[in-house]
Amino acid sequence: MQQAYIDGLRAIRPEIALVATSLVVLVADLVTKGRDSRRMGWLTLAGLAATAWMLVGQSNSPREVVLGMVAIDRFGGFFKLFTVLSLAVVTLFLLNDRRERKHGIGEYYFLLLGAAIGIFFMVSTNHLLLMVLGLELLSLASYALAGFHKSERKSAEASMKYVIFGGLSTGIMIYGMSLLYGLTGTLDLARMATGSELASQISANPLPVGLALSLILAGFAYKISAAPFHFWTPDVYQGSPTPVTTFLAVGSKAAGFGALVRFLGALFLNDEVQGAVREYGGRIGLLLALVAAVTMTLGNLAAMGQSSLKRMLAYSSIAHAGYVLVGLACMSEAGFQYALFYLAAYYFMNLGAFGFLLYFEGVTGTDSIDSLKGLGFRAPLISIVMVAILVSLTGLPPTVGFYGKYLLFVEGWNSDLGWLVLIMALNSVVSLFYYFRVAKALFLAAESRRQVPKHPVLVGMVAALGLATVLFGMYTAPIEDWAKGSMDLLQIWTGQG
């Protein structure tokens, strides 16, 4: 028993490394009394590098369930590495944000690491209890990060809205999980799918199961900013510090999708799922398709009227959540795989876009699109890269965004969701108009006389992300293979204990 416990601790070395890093950062910040918060940033990067190294070393390890709840598999590894890489970029954004330097508070990094710990557990378990605990750890850290600028009204308002709506959504999700537990007698998703209780309940009276699943999916919809639970997103994104908004839009959203994919895959698509449960998954797929259609349409239409680049990117992130849901609505292994590919594409596109926003906020002091007029000539490299990122966000070749949408189009069509594919195509056309308002402001206005200070590190980071959107659009094999290898969550297993 003791040996099994020690082996379990070895299996969660990346999580332990994150916990240790967060404690070191917290204590070091207390000892230095916040005099040099940049050191906390470099400590965070060192801890993230060590964690990434452990995750890569774990990628070829056999699949197993440790400590009764934690699943060690490639699917979890995909989202863990995604989280680490996202946080590394966000940390670098913090270190190079001129406006954040005046705050000089190292708790930023402690909270980011705490959020990462929550993500690691919520994407690596088939047990609903641990999934909720991971979600709550992520949420509590995110609430504090959103309101980090306590003296600013928008930041305080963002945090308050996030807390209220987040608490409500979590309560709804937990109630749905309690109903599902009452119907099946277990919190382990694999046992639900392979046991007879859920299949019998669906055959006898599917209404209670439908209610439970609807409540759980509503909680997930809030976390990924899917309609009609998206309403918090624009205000929270705009009120939060830009590096925090970047984390919420990329890392936190991907984590929500990771937990949702594991929930759906373990319950409806694994190898030995009961026939009635698998058939019921088709109804869930139709529900997800309707949510996807509404989400992408609402996000794109609302983005068209925004004068703030930050709010525009917030509504854009809602639209992209709808695109990812197309893959999940197919309720197939290929659909889930292509959803993961699109999330990886979203990593490069959105981090690059927020890096651009961070750069020009430091120049203009505002996130207004009009403030960018003529600045493309003053900062040509980062502006040209931003145009390439906008092309990828729209879904035009030869970018990774185009190939990601192409994969979703094909699988949607093969899954008899032609109507959803058509809506997705029309929404991509709509998005062209508001994305290229930014390009128009940069290059189709009279050259600005504003002086643009040099910031080689930030420009270099955005340029690297922009280059990746083009390179991975032409050479897609690495991301495709990574996403395909992460589909091991669909192979049946049950937890221990």
C-alpha cells in the first residue's frame, strides 16, 4: 500500500513541481517584500520549464490511474503542456508589460501557478469530484487575477461579476453531478458508461439523465464562454489586466474544453460504453451543435460593433468556442481530435493577438481600435505579423487557422452536420469584416506622427507566434500527430478504489 502511494506521487511529479514552484514564489515574495517582483517571474519560468521537461518525459509512459483518481495519459499531457506553454508566454508578457511594472507585486505569479495546478487536475481525471475541485482552484485564482488592480473600477467590477456568475455556474454544475451520482451510484465516469444503471435509466426514463447532463453542460458552457452563458466574458476580459485576459482567453478556456472533452469521451465514446448510453450521446451531440451555431453567430455579430480591441477579441473568443464545439458535436474520435488541433491553432493565434494588444496599449495607453490608425508604418514588423494572425483567425490560407477550420468542416460534413458547416462558413465570412478593421486602421490611414518606443522582446515574441501560425498551416503533421496521440482517453479504464 505504501509503495503504491509512493509510485502515485512519482506519477504526479509535474503537479508536485508546480506546487513547489508556487510555494517558493510566494515565500520569496514575502521575504523580499515585493521589492523585486521580476525575480518571481524568472522563478516562475524556471518552475514551468522543469514541469514541461517532466511532462515530455512522461509522454511515453504507460497509461494508468494513480491515487484512485488521477489519470496519467497522453490526453491529460496535451492540456498540461498546453497550459505550461501558455503560462510561460503570459509570464513573459507580465515581465515586459510597462504598465504592470508599477504594481511590482509577485502574487501575480503565485496565482497563475495556482490556476495551473487546478487545470492539471481537472483535465486528468475521470472522477467528477476531483474535476470540480480542480475547476474551483482554477476559478478562485482567476477571480483574484481579474480584480488584481483593486484601485481601478473596471478591474474590481470584472472580478465581482466573475465571482458571482462563476459561483452560480459551479453550483448548477455540482447539482447536475449530484443528480448523476444519484442515478448511477458512482462519480467515476468510466464506471457510469460501462455500468448498467445509467443505461437502464436512459431506457426507462431519460428525462432525469437529460436534466443532470444539461446542468453539467451548462457549467462547462460558462467556463468556455459558450452561449447563452457567455455574458460575463466581454466585461471580465476588458476589466482584467491584459496579461490576465490573455490567460483567461487561452489557458483557462482550453482547460474548460479539456475537461469537457474528457467528460464526453469517457461517458459516451469509450470502447466499452453501453449501447443505450452511446445512442444517447447522439442527442448530446445535437444539443452541442445547436449551442455551437448560436455561440459562433452571436460572437461574430457582437464583435462587429466593438470599438475596443480587447472587447472585440473577447467576442472573437466566444466565436472560436463555437468553432471548437463543432468538433465535439460530431461525437466522434475524429471530431474530438480536430477540436484539439483547433485549440492548438488557437494558442498561436490568440497569444499573438493579445501580445500585439499589449504592445500597443503601452504605446497609446488605450485599447481603442481607432488609436491604431497609421501606427502600422511606425511599427511595421509587429503590425505585419498581426495581419498574418488576423488572416489565421479568419480562417484563410496558408495559416494554421485555415487548416483547423478545414478539418472541422470535413468532419462536420461526414457527421451529417452540413447545416452547421454552412453556418460556420458564413460566420467565417462575417469575421473577415471586423478582423480587418484592425488591418485597415494600421495601414490604410495616414501615417501617425506618434513615436513608438522599441520593445524588441515583445515584438520578437509576437513575431514568433505569427510565424508559427503560418508554418504550422503549411506543415501540420506535428500538431496533427500530437492531437491524434492524445485520443487515448477513449480507451476504457476504471479508477482504483
